Amino acid sequence: VALPVVLDLTLAHGLCVAMTLPESDAEVLRVARSVLLPEERAFAEKQTERRRRTWVGGRVALRRVLDALGVEAGPLLPNTRGAPTLPAGIAASISHKETLAVALAAIDGEATRGVDVEIDAPRRVDVSRHVLTAEEEKLVAAQPKAARASEVLLRFSIKEAIYKALDPYLNRYVAFREVSVFPDGGAARVEFHLQPNEGPFLAETTYSRTGGLILSTAKVSSALRGQKT
Ligand SMILES: CC(C)(COP(=O)(O)OP(=O)(O)OC[C@H]1O[C@@H](n2cnc3c(N)ncnc32)[C@H](O)[C@@H]1OP(=O)(O)O)[C@@H](O)C(=O)NCCC(=O)NCCS
């Protein structure tokens, strides 16, 4: 038993799949029984129905990209920060929505990965003040009015992907305004406004709007890698 694949992409930051989540819990449990490892299944069975759907979907998607990379991995259980535990030398990330789970993975022992998916539709709440720096707000305000909500959501999505790739280095909550992103033609330039003792980091991002979705990826490494300290 697998889940329907809606996107199957080779992106600059790795292989990426998106899968449709089952509607019923019975189907989620059936998928869990046929695809997940026993430890993963045990974890899934302890979750609420709502959480089980997305958690199982994320694991099925991640297992699929790891298989496609030829990577054998043990149970993909959450680490203490909530990210999936990965084999050494593998960088990967998961994102999901109510109906969809996405995973991104690459063979890379030096740079981490983050992925985020959003439904590209207006939100009830305007999150721009929480998500954007003053400079980003100005740039978004200069866009045609109809495009603004989607432009805010795009920056939100890119920052979530960055957060997932950055967290393994910092192990702390990083507020949205501690990072600025400047999307341009499918990639966004990134500026960090972190604590003086943090970083420096190299960050690359990609984004696309496809099939009513925004899909963002991030790749982060230490800029000091290989340098003597
Ligand atoms: C952790 C966070 C990014 C997760 O986002 P979300 O809205 O729950 O939704 P998503 O579906 O996109 O992502 C969930 C997945 O993220 C992954 N994840 C959770 N915590 C993580 C962490 N600390 N590091 C990396 N990945 C993490 C998990 O795989 C999780 O799915 P799973 O529990 O089913 O395995 C978000 O809740 C958060 O705390 N953000 C911090 C603020 C931020 O984004 N700042 C941006 C500036 S850097």
C-alpha cells in the first residue's frame, strides 16, 4: 500500500516527493502497517488521529525519497527537536498540510536541508507583521495588491524551510524576523540577523509555485567549515 504521488521532483537541493494523505484513520493505519517499520508504527499508533495522518504521511514520503536515493535507514523517529532522525551523511526534511505530505532528501554530510509546503491561497489572518522584517514589508507593499498575500506566504514558506535546515546548528527557536529573504526567480537570497556568537552560515533556497502549492527548500552549512578556529 502506498500513497498517491502528486509531485516527484529532482530539485537543486535533493529529491522531493509530495503524497496525498488518506482521508480515514483506518486507511492511515493500513498504510502504517504496510509501509512503516515496527518502531515507527508503534510511535504512530500513540498519536491522535489528526497527528497520525500527517506523521505517517511524512514518513511514507521520506522513506520513498530515501529508497530512491538507495539509502537504507532505520526508524525515522523524531529527535529531541522534533526533526526526523537520519542516517549519517543524509540530509532530509518533512513538511505537511491537512491533505498532503512532502519530503526532501539528499546524500550530503555537510549541509542540512529544510522543506516547506503551503497551500497558495489567502489566509484568514494576516501574518505579515509576525513574518516580515521592515525591509521585507516595504518590498511586499510595493507589489500589486492582489499578489501581496501570496508574497507574504512565500516568504513565510521560505523561512520555515530555512528554520528546519538551521535548527540542527542552533537548537533554538529562531523568530521569523531573525532572517530576511529576497525571492527572485525561484531562489531567495538570505540574510541572517542572529546572535553575534551564531554562524556564519551559508544558506541557499529554492521555491516554486506549482499546482496551487508553494514549495520551498533550503540548504544550510557552516561558513567556517574546513577553516581552523
Ligand atoms: C518547526 C516548524 C518549522 C514546523 O512547522 P509546522 O508548521 O509544524 O509544519 P510543517 O508541516 O511544515 O513541518 C512539520 C515537520 O517539521 C519537522 N520538524 C519539526 N521540528 C523541527 C526542527 N526543530 N528542525 C527541523 N525539522 C523539524 C518535522 O519533521 C515535522 O513533521 P513530523 O513531526 O510529522 O515529522 C515550526 O513549527 C516552527 O516552530 N517554526 C519556527 C519559526 C520559524 O520558522 N522561523 C523562521 C526563521 S528561521
